[in-house]
Amino acid sequence: MADGPVLSHRGSLVSEPRQLLARVRNVMASADENQAQFDQISKLIATYMVAEVCSIYICRSDDRLELYATKGLKASAVHNAFLRVGEGIIVDIAASGRPFALADV
């Protein structure tokens, strides 16, 4: 995965959000296993957002959210932390389907 600037088909620099999406696309297109892909994506987004913490939760069939990848939380919490409806801001974000950024959670 290239860390330098991404160029459009016309040779000009692509905007930062598009650059991030291109990098996420490259990670998802890689042959890495899902866990490695999501680990990389959480790090990419944290870097782009200049955030200390970026976590990815997966909605399981029983409507629990499972912590699947994180940059900034304890690695031991991955696949061991679960949230249900009404348990914290993460569930509210999942219910609304909108991104959310806080200075202090």
C-alpha cells in the first residue's frame, strides 16, 4: 500500500477524503485475512482523523455489537467486548448510521 499522494486519472492530487477511501479500498482488495484488513483500516482512519482511538464494531445476528478492531483501545478487548442496545454511544451511532466524533468520550 502506497503512503504517498494519490493521483487522479488527470494527474492532479486527489482530495484527502478520496485519498483515504482509495487506501481503504486497497486494504480491502488485498489478500489479507479480514482481521488484518480491519486492523489496518482502523489505523488508517485514526491517522486521517488525527484521533487517539478508532474502533470498528461488527453487528452480530443477536443484535450485539462486537469490537472487531481498534487503534487505541486495549488489544485484549477485541472479540471480547460486546454492546447491546442502550449500552453506550457506540450503539447510538450504529442505530443512526451516522459518523460521530467527540473530543472527550
